[in-house]
Amino acid sequence: MKLADRIAIVTGAAKGMGRDICLALAGEGAHVVLAARDAPPLEAVAREVEAAGRRALVVPCDVARPRWSAWSPAPARPSAAAWTSW
């Protein structure tokens, strides 16, 4: 495993090429932080990463919008417990 116990952060991880990258990284031994706007598809990819024996942390966010605005709700943040379990 080339990436054994390394941590990879993948944006756009919910579907398509991002999902495939997450699974490839997990297949090479990396734990994966999954970031995208929609949480439900991220959760599905996280289950696939975990099925490969690696850890997955879901972070719903919009990386194109670094600042929150009144017309866009703040993204959910992972709990402190999620970060410390890594």
C-alpha cells in the first residue's frame, strides 16, 4: 500500500471522478476526508471507503464560497469528537 495511513482530502468527493479518486486513495491505504456540498452522497462514499478498511470523515461544504452569506446557510461542521477520533 503506497499511501498506508496517510490522510487525503478530496473536494468534489460526492460523485463522479471525486468518488473514484476517494476509492482509489482508500485502495492504496489512505484515510479520506470527503468534502462536497451535499451530505447524503458523501455519506454513501464514506461507507464505501470504510468498507475498504479505511477511515472516512464527511465534511459538507462549498469550497467555492469561503465566506458565508445571508442567502447561504453555514455549512455543517464536523463535531470535535469527529476530529479527535482521527
